Amino acid sequence: MRVMTWNINSVRLRAPLLAELVKHSAPDVVCLQETKTPDEHFPREVLEKLGYPHIAFVGMKGYNGVAILSKFPLEDIRTFPRCLKEDCRHIAAKVMQDDKTAFDIHNLYVPAGGDKPDPVINDKFQHKLDFVDELSEFFPKHHANDEPMIVVGDLNIAPLENDVWSHKQMLKVVSHTPVEVEKLNDFYRSMGWIDAVRHFVPDEEKLYSWWSYRARDWEASDRGRRLDHIWVTDPLKEKLKSQQVLKTVRGWERPSDHAPVIIDIDM
DNA sequence: ATGGTGGTCCTACCA
């Protein structure tokens, strides 16, 4: 079972890139963030033809939006308004294999949080902190950690020192500030999640999934951050087989600023 | 300290 997560930054603009990507990597389940498309304009038929007959999505005009594409049937599709907003940042479904639930998958797009890492003067940062708090409460309340579950998405936080190009220079930059890293760690501990990518890549090793559009040469400067994550609950831990961060996709023509992240699970 | 690029959709807003 191959699960991929990718912040696609407009599903309509980059459907051709997605086609190329799935031809190369053949994921069974694809979770997309920042689809930036209202439901009535979601390119369902185009994505079905890529080999994904089962699709769940929720979107809005211009911003946000998440989708799950699957080769396996999806059941119990849920969307969650969070922080008293209808902003299309959380969708979940059960992935079915042989008429049984293989796992419950949650696809998240955590608010980026604006520029200033101060919740008093920057309500986008407050929203980000509240959003992660809400997740820490939600999961233990509605799920048990002996359920096979996967959380994926653009969490917009790089928690480890080697999830950013310079830990010291990033401490006051939104995505790596201690307050939001601590919030993410609370969420991480809330279900005893396992970071499926760091399961294979030692914490001492630099690993990024995002490079800014603003760099003159993103690859040469390599000032990346690991914002995109795949976490699993304990029942899936021993089934984890491998991980990939597809950095080359960041170098394709008209790319997303995020690279796709893949996990293989022995199901 | 600043601005750098890109997507959506027309004027800023968000990342």
C-alpha cells in the first residue's frame, strides 16, 4: 500500500503534473492540499481517469481545499470545519481493502500562520495555534490509538532541528518557533503517533519537503523546511516499509513549492 | 531591513 501526500498548490493548474507524478510513482492513495478549487469546479473526471475511481474532496474559492484520491473504495467520508470556520482544511475517510477497513486516513492543511510569530498582533498565528490545539483534542476524543490510522498533510510546522536548513536562524520564523513546535508535539503525543518518515531517516539528517518560490535558485541555496508529514498509529508501525520525499518534483516545470512525500506500508 | 515568486482572480490576499 503506497500513500502519498502533496501540497499541489492548485489542483486545476497542476493536474497534468499530478498525472506525470502518479505515472512515475503509482500511489494507491493520494492526499492533496491547497486544491484552491470550489467543489463545483473540482476536476473529478480528470483524476478518475488517472486511475482513482474513489475521490473525496472539499474546497472553496481561491484558498485551501483538501482531497483524497484512492484506488480502493473510500467509506465514511468526513469533512471537519475547524476553529469555527468553514475553511476546508480537514477531510477523512476509511480506505477499504477486501470489504474491511485497512485504515482511517486524515488529510490536513494546517494554517500557515502569517509572518509575525506573535498571536497577540497576528491573528493568523493565533488561528494556527488554535487549529493544532483543536487537533490534539479531537483525535483522542474520537479515536483510539489501537485503531490503524494515518494522518498526512501540510502541517506547516517543521518540528526537528534538522527539519530546517538552520535551526538557529529559524527560531523566530513562523513554522519553526518553539511555541508552535510544542503545539505540534502535543498533537503528536496525543495519540502516540509515529512519524513514518523519520522512522527511516535519522533525526541527525537534514530532510526538507518545501522550498520557497522566492529563492533565486531553490536547489543551490537549499533553504528548505520539512512541513509535510505522514504519521501512523502503533498498529501500522511494524508494517512500515519505506519512505520517499520526491525532491525532483520540486524541479519540474511550473512546480508546486512542496515536494510529494510517500510511505509504503505492508498491508 | 528588505524583497524576493507564485496562485487566484481583478484587487488584494494568501502562501
